[in-house]
Amino acid sequence: MPMTEPTAHEILSVSQLNASARQLLEGAFGLTWVEGELSNLSRPASGHLYFTLKDGGAQIRAAMFRNRNQLLRFAPLAGQQVLVRGRVSLYEARGDYQLIVEHMEEAGEGALRRAFDALRLKLAAEGLFDPANKRPLPTYPNHIGIITSPTGAALRDILSVLRRRFPAIPVLVYPATVQGREAAPSLVAALKQANHDSRCDVLIVSRGGGSLEDLWAFNEETVARAIAASRIPVISAVGHETDVTIADFAADVRAPTPSAAAELASPDREALVARLRHDALRLRAAIRRPLGAALLQIDSLSGRLARRHPLSRLQQQSQRLDELEGRLRQAQHRHLQRLQAALQASRFRLRASSPAKRLALDGTRLARARQALPAATGARLQAAGERLAGLVRTLEAVSPLATLGRGYAILLDERGRAVRETAQAPPGSEIEARIAHGRLRCRVLATPTGND
């Protein structure tokens, strides 16, 4: 049977054939994970990485372009077993079947990575990473706990930052193994001990950088559950910024580095001092205005009180008493003179009468008059004193400090303004209560409606 000649549209060029083959390969496989041994490594001036990936029975050429191999966490070496992810393709210019690699990791990390993803999905499904369960960090912790290796660089970095930011905060270190087979039980024990002690307000779980295998203790399920079960808020600071562990998901807050964890756990002393100074200035200004008005009112009342002061009236009454006493003495003197004259005149007429008896009677009457005079004066003075005490009590009652002393308080919002209605202090806001002997920082939980 004679062969049929192909038509012009059925004849492919080499370029067309290779292009079609490339499309078929890339469409059939997509992104694929491949494990093998590195060989024939080459890195030309372009920065791209070319190599052969092989196993005991086959090999395939591979290329990893510069924008991808710059992200490698290790230096690839010939003979090294690796796990790569890439797409199957064909280099059309030579017709070479190859693998375009987008990601490469050491082969041992591949199983760890799959275990990491499986555990992360499992714990997430249980709600262990639910943001609703995350606890806020305390603004001003009384104690900070650190769970890490006592000889590691992470501890030195954390302590250095804490000394700089707020050296007065006590720090408790719970030593733990952070790498190897004993690391996970050691970390769990340290977390349980810190919660049992209940001395810390926040915990930092930390270690320095390393490979996925070095950091694996922080990907153990027991460690993640211990962090989530902690009653004390936990900051996870494991490795470098690019390192992500299961502990980061379980913790209340993730810090990119140990130093950053110390920043999150501690208040800034300088910023706090500056804020206190600013608040003090605002408080002085807030107090000075009503206090100035009160002082003006006190001055006005003092002037009125001075004009109506009981002492002024007492002085007038005392002067009046002196005048009356002088007049009384004069009257007594004149009366005695009259008595003496009458006695002298009657001495001859009343020979039968006893002048001594009349004089004794007059003396008794005079003594009674003298005794009654101080009592009357004392009563007037006592009445004036009681009126003065009443005025003093009235003055003290209107004093702002006396009002505070009876248990009342002045409420100030965050800007130092007096709170006069509930709209100025919505739920969740912070206010300050000025009492007779100090200040209280308060949080508004609710603002009841109506006239309550």
C-alpha cells in the first residue's frame, strides 16, 4: 500500500514540536514534589542554579532561577539529598526535559514539614488557635517569666532589652532544654511550673534561630497544648522572623525575635515617665481651674466672714461691758456715798436702830449684784462662741476637700476633664477617680440607663 504524502499543515517544525511537548508536560503535572540527590551543581554569573536530580535508577535536569534560590535556607551541595517542588517542563532550544524548581529543602525537613502542616490543621480544627481565646498582655506586669535555655543568646537578648526598657520589673527564669529529644518535656514542665508558682503576669517562651529540625521541639503537640492551657499570657519568640512554629499559633502573641518579645512584655520607662509628666500637667491644669474659682469664692466668703465674725462682735460687746462696768462702779460709788450720807444723817435719828444691820443688808445686795455681773457676761460670750463655731462648720462644709473627705470622688476622663454625664465615659474607657487621699485608675464596665 503506497504511503500518503503529508499535507503542509501536518508537518511540524522542531520548535513547534518542542513547544507542544512543553505545553503537554506542564499541563499534565503542574507543581510536583520530587525527592532526589543533587549532582552536577552549577551557578553561573547570572545567579541561576542548575543541577541534576537523581536517584538509583534515573535522573532529571533541573533549574532554579535566582529569584527563587535567593530564598534558600541552606547552601546546596553535591551528593545532598533534597526535596524540591517544581513544574515539569522542556527547554525548547535543546529539547531537554527538565524540572523548574521553585522551592528546595533538605530531604529530612520534608517529613517534618508534612508533620507540621498536619498538626497545625488538627489543632486549628480543635479551636486551639482561635483568636477569641487569646489573652491580652498586661500593660504593667509585676513579674516577667522567661522559659528558655539559661546559656542561650535568646536569654541575653531578652534581659538586655528588659534592663533598658524597665529595669525595675523582676524577672524569673525557668530553665528549659530547647533542642533535642528532651526539649519538649522540658518546655512543658517549665510552663506547668510557672503556672503553679503564679508569680508571673506574662511568660516568654523563646530560643534562637536554627533549622526546622533544631526548632522542632516547639512544633510538638504537647508543647502547643501546654501553651494554650497556660493561665498566664504567653509570648512565643522562637528563632528568626522567618521561622514559624506551632508554638507561635498556640501562644497569645507571636514575637519575631526574642528581643521583640521583651519589647512586647515590658512597658517603656522613658515613654511612661513622659506620659506621667504630661498627665501631671493636664491634672494640674484641670485642678487649677476649679481650685482658682474655689479660692476666689473662699476669699469672698472670708471677707464677708470677717465683717460678720463673732470676734468682732465680741470685741464690741467687751467694750460695751467695760463701759457698763465703769458705769456700775460709778453708780456703786455714788450709791455708797448716798448711803454714807444717809447713815451719817440718820445716825442721830436712829439711835434705837442698828446701823450695822442695815449696812450688812446693803452689802449682801451689793455682793449679789457683783456675782450676777460675770455670769451674765459669760453667757453672752458663750453664745457668741457657739455662733462662731457654727460659722466655721458651715465654711468647712462647703470646702471641696471636705466633700472628698465624706467619701465623694471627682471623676476625670482620659483627657483630664471632669465627668458629668455617662456619655463622657462609654463602656471600656478608662477614667481616674480623685479621692481625698490619692487617685484610682478605673475601667468603665457598663453605663446603666435611666436615672440609676
